[in-house]
Amino acid sequence: MQRAYFGLQVKPERLEEYKERHLAVWPEMLAALRESGWTNYSLFLRPDGLLVGYLETEDFERARSAMAKRRENERCQREMADFFEHDGIAPDRAMEPLEEVFHL
């Protein structure tokens, strides 16, 4: 099982709404993530907008690619795009994988 971490930058003026949107994620989106191989998926948000995602999966790129094919993902990317600073790249493509440098 691979642990995958990624970073994105949420616009500071959209932080509260971003957090509110994640209080009730659509059940079909949760199912799509699970079916695409995303397990133990968590998001962490710093007050300056740094968003760090964590998940466990067999293969991060394969899981990301599987999710990209889902209509639930298309809806999510469309609705959430304006929350991020990413120069016109869809948030799911702008995820910057982080290198793990230590694990206990």
C-alpha cells in the first residue's frame, strides 16, 4: 500500500467556504473515491490556505486517473475550481505529490 501526499493552495478568502463544503460531501463522490482506490483519504488545511491531502492506495497515479474518469469528479472539479490558486489547471491535475522523507 502506498501512502500518497499532495499539496494545493486554497485562496485565503475562500477558506471558510471550502471548509463548509467538506462538512457534507456527496455520498456518490465518497463512493467514487472508494471505487477508484482512494482509502484513508484526509485533507488538512493551514490558515494561509496550504492544503495537504493524504491517502493510501495501491498506486496514486492509477487512483487519480481512475477518479478523473468519473462524472462525480467532473462535477467536483467544476464546482471547486475557483477555490484554488492553480493557473487554470483543474485542481485534481494541479495536485503536487509530496516526497515522503521520513516515516516511523
